Amino acid sequence: MTVENFRLEAKGWGFLLDRNKPLKFTFDGETYNGFDGDVIASALMASGRHVLSRSFKYHRPRGVLTMAGHDANSMVQVGAEPNVRGDRHGIAAGMQVISVNRIGKLDRDWLAVLGLFSRFLPVGFYYKTFFRPRGAWRFFERPIRALAGLGSLDPRAHHGYFDKQYLFCDVLVVGGGPAGLHAAIASASTGADTLLIDEWPVLGGSLLYGRISGSRAAAESKRSELVSQVERCPNLRILNNTTVSGLFADNWASALKENRLFKIRAKQTVLASGGYDQLLVFSKNDLPGIMFADAAQRLMRLYGVKPGSKAVIVTSNRFGYDVALDLLEAGVEVAAIVDMGNANEAGASKMEALGIRVIFNSTVVKAKGKARVEAVAVGPMLDRDKRGRAEWVGCDLVVMSVGYSPAINLACHTGAKVYYDPEIAMHRATDLPRGIAVTGSVGGIWSDASIGASSSDVGKSAAQMALGTNSTPVAPAQDDSARTITHHWPITESSAGEEFVDFDEDLRTCDIDDTVQAGYDDIQLVKRYSTAGLGPSQGRHANINTIRLVARATGRSVEEIGTTTFRPPLVPEKFGQLAGRGFEPTRLTAMHERHVELDASFTPVGLWLRPAYYGPKQRGNAAITAEVTAVRNGVGIIDVSTLGGLEIRGPDAAAFLDRVYTFNFLKQPVGRSRYALLTDESGVIIDDGVACRLHEQHFYVTATTGAVDQVYRLLGFWNQHWRMDVDIANVTAAYAGMNVAGPDSRAVLEKLESDIDFSAGAFPYLAVRIGRIAGISVKILRVGFVGELGYEIHCLSGFGAKLWDRLIDTGKHFGITPFGVEAQRVLRLEKGHIIIGQDTDGLTNPAEANMVWALSKTKPSYLGKRSVDMQIAKGVKRKLVGFTLADAASPCPKESHLAIQDGNIIGRVTSVVRSPTLSKVIGLAYLPTELALPSTRFSIRVDGGRMVEAEVVPTPFYDPENKRQEM
Amino acid sequence: MPFALLKYGLNPRRRDAPQLKWPSEIKKHYDVVIIGAGGHGLATAYYLATRHGITNIAVLDKAWMGGGNTARNTTIIRANYLTPEGVAFYKESVELFRGLSQELDINIMYSERGHFTLAHTDAAMRTARWRAEVNKHLGVDSEVVDAKDVARLCPIMNVSEDVRYPVLGALYHPPGALARHDAIAWGYAKGAMARGVEVHPGTEVVNILKEGDRVIGVDTSRGKIFADKVVQAVAGSSSRVSALAGFRLPIKTIPLQACVSEPVKPILDQIVVSGSLHVYISQSARGEMVMGGATDPYGLYSSRSTLDFKEGLMAHMLELFPFMAELRVLRQWAGIADMTPDFSPVMGLTPVRNYYIDSGWGTWGFKATPVCGFRMAECVATGRQPELLAPFALGRFGSFDLVGEKGAASVGH
């Protein structure tokens, strides 16, 4: 393909390019040339392509606007990555770039027809129609949804590698322009560990392309001087190509660089993040070829691209005159400088000396062109809204420099307030949170003369505060030249219409007027009704003009209108960047490898993985039955390491537990365990465990696997309140635990070398012993959860695997069988034990769960006592009961199937199983108290709506005399 | 092209009549003062005006209309609750939502997408079945589906087993819907204003005026306003305002954060929630992914944003939708949730005579907007607790007649 070449070849253009490294990439299938260092937009423009995208609503052609990645005009799709800012995304060899949001070709998007119907698609049109008759929206929604959205996602795409890095510093300086460089140098020179973050590949900000007092050479030498100083600073770190995306409480910042998220804790933050160019609003101001002054300068200086051949500059400040010099230097004809004021006499006379026409007190009234600007009408500004007779000036480039909006967003993320300063026609941040300072244009400083000293002061002050040598922040500097930057009314309407305020959302001045006219006259309502500022650039270039229009339409001042809230992130963050490598910790017990060797099928329990049963998934039921049978008839072993473990130590240990759990612990003998039930303030059961007294002042308390962290937090919370003399530690991970259960369990333990007497008399049910088995220090609890003689053995995690091996080896003789969580659930249900969270719900109180026996009647208080007592006194409406099926041949209900009577829900099954031991269906269910009596019949609705007759029976189902666990 | 747009486009003035009519002044006395101009307060005013003929109403708000949780939710509507009381209540809400565009003459873009509550554990599957059984019993369309069904209905979701928390199944609720949240507040405001109701933003209530145990008005940043009846509908500030009225609420106030992505072409139709992974996601009509997670772990009255919310959310989001790694978060925000102990709202009469409360909306307030307004209006007009609201009375906390909905909360708390 032969294309025109708009490259500027001479030295001094294309600072970021490596012209020795040409690259080829494709855009919509066509091959384009570029250089290493080019971004997609610069390479395309160098080849003469100006239309980069189609707009959101009317599919209007759009081209470069900011060349800074701040707008949506250059959004493209790169491979599977949607919504790529083509004016910041570098090209790479072979890269496939496609344009988005079009039907047909980019240059002939069929949907551009929507623009013709724009008068029928007013702001908020979708609120006004598409809903009659009822259900109509169902049909309209799909095509309307399909029109929305920009890029697209590929569900087959696999995501790349993302990671995160923590950084710490005394002073974080955001922005590598002149203000940021001065601040960073001053901070580092004061001795503070300073981190300078800049979003560009090289430092300098506007010094890379702008002018100082009209001189490019002065800016260049200033940049060299500052950069060489920066490089000499020993305690100054620099992150290039990195964007600070958010600033959160206590100077906690997020920053993005390629696929990495930096998380930065700074003692002080200095925001020197510059400003965002603001739009001049006029008819067809969105045509390609109309761009900001900074964009034109960046194109030329950074990327060596000539932005056009004949330019009109419209400006309200000195930067417009600077860019004229740049354009002339690049060989672009400057047709006219349209100055919205008449104050820049020096600039004007310089221009006139160069033969450039300057038109004072005028503005661009409208533009014409199809896919690129062809001419603009320039007319005098008579008053705020009225323009005089306009003349057409031919051009293919319009450069706007009519003001800025300071980048105060980061300060606002963390609580700064915003106010409109009518003196400078810009918003400013005030009430800065502690540890945040602003400088440069964010701080209202615009003159080249004062930026150095004021920024150095801010940097030094931040360093001193970070180092603790001075606690008074420096007073903000004042700069009168700020008044000469931004025009207070850069809006011109004409009969031609199409004056765009928000490019992202295709909003025109009439849309804002219509919004206010419709009654949505608060700026927050304007934003939501019109969608102004909701697009990818988050209103950077649209907010202030929207506010101005609302002010005009409501007859209020811009100050009175206020502004919407700046929310994080400042720049969009990839899900992958936020997710990072997705650290999702998996907790494995000390015996995990043993379970793997035994082919266990695992189930997640909180962060833990626990064996559900041993054997493959397809044989799960058989495995569970075999494990149950082994425990009932011989001996089994289960890994219970995940059970929560809390150590409570100190003179008040017993008294503390007494205040928390429902039982009595003051008189609990050393060497004994006691059931510990926990209720919340409304009397709802939240956890249970056992409390073992190991010493007068030392308890070991278990908690359920899922709840231990919550219980630990709760105990800590109350300890803070009560200030008792106890220490609480969560030792869950410190110990491995295994429960050896079954009639042969004592025999297994007795075969091992130990200093503990396991005989029934010496070590009865509910006793706790500390000693050694097989040379390993252990703590052993005689427990009965599964309803058999059983010993729960805890040892330090490091010895877990060894102890497990010894128990398995020794137990072989007795046929010891490892069993999993599923078998344990069956065993405990046979024994009638409840599982908190399964057999209780968010409202279950102890009386409903038949656990009144676990409540102390004698002590003054425990957590939730008042509520529990009131509920017992009132009488509970439901009870947890055991049941079996009346007809053994009935299908087994599932957990959560409902008990139904007379068409009403009266209860619910919480646990149910076909018991291998008892050869019948057994279960627990909630029933109304009046039905919770043995032999009562009730109906359960099972799958398919079938009713199954059940009968209330007493629990435990198995060994009701408790002979087996106490043998 | 629909007629309404043609009519608009061909109108030479190109101006509709204003939808919202703002009062110029505030009066000294109203029949009813409603504190809080969010969806709930506006809906209450609307139904008072349209169903009970009470139009001398002022709706006051300390900030702008519809700017609280009405503007901060993730627009999900569903009736797949857990308790019969909850299901009956939200079912009526869904029925009202379905006709709301026509009722209010504004397109609320009510869009039934289907709603998955994913289960990654046995416990979650049990809760899913519980909800499905209760829902079906009460005529709400919900069913438990397995991982294969999830994959069939939502093929872009990763239901493979080689992830940290594989999807075992889900509670699938076909009527689960999205709607344009702001439009609902505007629609109610429009309808109420058209009937003479006054909405006064920027009017902060600083005290509740009482005579004995009876409310007589409110003191505001714009002076005293007297009223026969006062309704409090101030999600996020409920306990603070009720304290002004002289009674306490069993409410803990916790931020709930959310975020949206940049718009992309439609790819996700359903609403997907995973309580275990603490994520929920849907794609708006504009193409944005609207996402949220668990409530923040501590109480706060501030709507600040945090970084760790996004980090935790996305780590899990990419387990379900790995291909979204290159999509970008555009904006994040927070709402403030008034959490009750039983995860159900508090509505109706209070210890203060003629003072009515609409509170305790935790993370489930948006989806109740129409029914709450409808029934609160009935409550205010008749002075009696409507039957549908009886289980949600404030008195239930004293008598322990709680309505336990924790199991139906979409994400962790």
C-alpha cells in the first residue's frame, strides 16, 4: 500500500522513536509501518490515517485528541485486549490492531446513519420509549445492547501473567513534569527516601515538547538540567511508564505498569500530575484533525508526526502561540491564530512578524468536513453566547488551547474537597488530607518562573514532614498567571448544532440543555440522566463544560452547581492487574501427602482441603460405607488438624471463658474437657467445641474449622472490652490432630510406646492427658463425636506425618482405616450430634437445638444469655428432632427438603442419610414444637414433589445409652 | 421507530414538558414528611399520592435526590429468598417491577436475565436447595442446577474442576432481573411531583419534633417543618435518624463497595453471584460489567473506596471468567448498608406515634423499592402495619420473632 508519509525526519522530532528499528503491524487487516517507540495512533497518523474510531452513540468518525491515553477517541482492540488507548499503546512487530464499534469498514461505518437520526435520539431517549406494551423492552433490549459497548471480549482468551509489588517510601511524587522533578529533587536532597512516578517513558512532562518563554531550547535545557540532577540524587527512585491509578486512606497508592500493580505506602504524597486539556465546544468540534495543543506537540516532538499541513490555532493562553512556533518549525502552514482574548500582545506581535494572522477576541464558531476537518468558521465573540459574523478559514488541523482542568482527582480519592475558582476558571482541591500536598498546575502554579521554587518548597516540606523534622506544611504558593490560562466560556453554539461536550458519550450542548429542561438540574442528576462523564475518560474533558451549561440553563453560577465526585481509579485498571497472581491460599494439613498417597477425594472446607473419603469419586458411596463400618467395628483414624485451636492463658482464663461460653468453666478440673457452646447476642448458636483445662490458668479450646477465625476475633474483641488478664492465641495451624476412633482404638494406642495410661479407669471419657506417644509430645482428648471409644491426639504440626505413620503402622494389626469427613458426618448423625451451620441456621437458639443442658443456670452471664433466657421463657416455636421414614422403601429425602402440612411449610430436613450401621434412613429436621414428640408422623416433600411419610424418633439413633463411647 | 421518538424528533421546539417539577419554596406544614428522597422515600410518596389520595407531602433529603443507595446499588432484582415471609414480600416486589415502566411512564429497562447463585461447597448446595424448595412452594421460579447445567446456560463461565473452588452447582432463578436504578427513583419522583408532592433536596433533618410520644414535625437545615406523620427512609443513616426520634435500632452500618468496567459488547446475559467467592457480576445495557463483593469487614458511615476490595474481587472474578483479565475497571464506589441481625428489613410502626420507619435494608434495599413504597404508603395512610409487613416490624427483635435471611444474602457479610 502506498501511503503519504507525514513523518518529520529532522533531528529534534520523534524523541521517543528508534528510527533504526522499523516495525510493521496491521490495522483492520492492512499493513502499516512504524518505528520502535511509536504508539498505534502516531504510526497510523504518520501514514495519513486520521480516523481511528467510531463514537459510542452516533458512530461519528473520531481521531486523535490528547495523544496521552486520556480519551476514548483512539480506542482500538489489540488481539484479545479490548478498549486499548491507541494513543498510548506502543506498536510491536506483527501486532494486529482492529477498530471497534462499527458495522462494515471504519471509514464507511453503516451505523453512522444513526447520526442522521440524532434528532430522534435525544438525550435519555431510551427512558422515553421501548416499554409499551408491557414486555416490549424484551424485544428492543437486545439490539440496543448490541449497539452499546466498544471493544469485545473473547471468551476463549486466556489471561497472561500479572503480578504485584509493594513499595515503601518517605515521599511519593506523582508526575515527572517540571513541578514533579523539582519536588522530587528537593525531597531527595532533604534526605527523604523519594519515589517519583511518571506515566511517560521519559521524564520531563511538558518540557519534552513545550516551550519556556516561547523558547524550545530553554525547555530542552531545563529538562536536561533537571533530569541530570535527578540522576545524581542518591535516594530518589524513578518509575517510568507507570500511572498512579488511585490514592486511598493513609497515603496508600496503587500504580500500574504493564502487567504489574504497585502498592505503595508513602509517608507523604506530592501530587504534581498536571492538568487535562479542555475542549472548545463548537459545531462539529469532534472532527478528526481537531486536537489539543499538547496532542499536536506530542505528535511532533515525541513521535515525529506532522499533525496536518494547514492549521488554525484557537487559544486563550500563551500555549497557543507556543504551538504555532512548533507547527511552523515542522513545516505546517498556520492559517491563523484565533485568540479568544486580546491580552497576548507580545505573542501576537511575534506572530505578525512571522506573517501569521492573529484574530483577537474571536473563536471558532463551527467546523466543516466529513472524515477530517476541512475549514473552520471564525467569528468575533460579542458576549458570552453571541458571536459576530464568521469567516471560513480552510485548514486540515485545528489546535485547541483554551484551558485546563487540574488533575486533582487523586487528592479527591482520599477526601480532598473540590471548589470552583472563578478567578482562574478552574476547579481546585482544598481541605487536603494530612500527608498530601499539591504543586505545579494541580496547585494553581502555571508560570515557568515560579514553578521551580514553589515545587522545591513543597518537595522539601514533604520530606521534612516525612522525616519528622518539621510538622508544618509549606503555605500554598500563589500565581497570578493562572488567570490567563483557561477561558471561562469556551462554548459557541450555532444553528448548525452538533456541538459536542462529551465525546465519549456523544453528548451535545443541546443534550445538556434538554436534561436540565427535563428537570434534571442537579449536576449529579445531569450526570446520571445524560450520562455525561460516565464514559471511559470519566469526564476529564467534559465535566467543566457540562457544569457551565448547567449553570447557564439554571441561571446559577458555576460555583453553585458544584461538581460530581472523582472516584478511583484515575485510569482504568485491568482486572488482571488487580487480581495479580490470584493468591488464594490453600491450607494443607501436616498429613496431606499421606491422604494423597491414599487416593483421597478432597473437599474444600474454608481454605483447607480435607479428605471427603478415600478412593475415587465414582466409588464415593461405597468408600463412605466401608469407612463407617470400620469405625463401628474396629478402628478408624481421621485427620482433624483443621479443627480450630485456641489457647487461653492467664489468671483470668477460666473467668474469661465463663463470660463467653454457655457452660461453667470456673470449677472445671484440670485434665478434663467440657463442651463449649457459643451464642451471639441474639442467642443464636454460632459455634461449639470443647474446652480442655490443661492448667489452672491454661485452657485449650477447640472451634469448628469454618468458624475459628471468627471466634478468635470475637474473643479478642471482648478481651479488649473487658481487659481481663488473659492471652488468647489462635494455634490452629501449630498442631496436627487425629482422632483414633472405634472399639479397638485403645488397643492401638496401648501398643505404642507412651507414658500415658490408656486404661478406662486412668483415662476416662472426657479426660485430657498430656504426655508422649512414640517419642512425640502429645495432648490427648477422650471424645465421642462419632459415638465410639475415641482419642483425639494433637501434636506439633511438624510431627503430624510421623505420628500418623506410627498410628497407621501400629493399627495395621487391627485393620485401622483412615476415614474422611463424609464418614464422620454419617457417624455423628447416627450418634445424633449436630453440626453447627448445617443443623443450625442463622436463627437457631440452644432450646431449639435441644441444648439447654449446655447452658449454665448458675452463672450471671455469658454472651447472649439475656436473649437465650428470654427465648426459653417465651417458649420456642420449633425444635430439631430425629426422624426415620415410616416406610423403609420410600426414597431418601435430601437435606433441605421441606416438611409440609396442609400445604404449608412446617419444617425442614437438615441432615439425612441412609445409615449403613442401622440400615435405615435417619435424619434431623426442624418441626413445630407441638409436633416434636416421638412417634409423631409428618410429611417430607422430596424431589419430584412426592410426599414421604416420616416419624419423629428420639436421638441418638445409635447407642442411646452411650456405652460405646464411654467404654 | 417508536412513536414517542418520532413525536419528539418532529416537535420543532424539541422540548418535552419537564419530567421533574421542583417546588420553589418549602411550606411550614405538610400532611406527611418523608425523610430521605431515595427510591424508597419517593416510592412511598408516589403510592401515598396515587393510591391513598395524600398529596400534601414533602420528601426531604440532606443531599440530592436519589443519591444514596438508590444510586449506589448493583441493580439486581430477585425473589429467591429463604423465608416464606421474605419470599412473599420480594415476590410482590418483582410483580410491581414488571409493570413499573408502564406505571411510571419511564423505561426502567427491566430486564429478566436469569440469576445464578453459585455453590462451591456442600453447605452452599444445601442452602441452594432450601431456597429452591421454599421458592417453588410459594410460586417463585427457582431450581437447583448442577455444574453441567450452569455450563450449558452460561457457557462463558469457567466451571472446570481444576480451579481453587470448583462450581458444584447453583440456585438458578430465571426471573432474576436488572433495571436502570436511577430511572426508578426518577419515575417515582416524576409521578409524585405531578400530583403535587414536593421534593426538597439539600434539606437536612437535624431533629425530630415530638409532643409526648407523638411526632409533630422535623427540624431541618431550612427551619422547622410540621407534619401529621413522618416517615424515615434513610438507608445508611437509619440508626442516626432514629436516635433523633428517640429510639434505637438493632442496626450495624457497614460499607458495601462496587465497581464497573469499561463498556464492551454484550457477552454476559445472566447475573452471576458466588457467595463463597464473594463476587457478583452482571452486564448492564450499556455494556459495563457491574460488580460487587462482600461488605467491608468493619463498621463505617463513610462511602470511601478501597484498593483491597478490588484486588479481592478480581482475584475471584478471574476464576469464574478468566478471559476478563484484559478488561478494565472504570469506576468504583461504595454504598452504606444498614445491617440487621436477621438480614431482613425493619418496616412500619415505631415506638413514636405517627412516626414510621423504613430501614434495615442492608444489601437488599434496591430490589424492594416498589413493594416497600407500596406497603409503607398503606401503613402510613391507615396507621396500621400491613399484613405483608407484619413479620418485618421493629418489635420482632424484642420478641425474637426474627426473619432469618442470612442464607439468602448474595455475598458474605
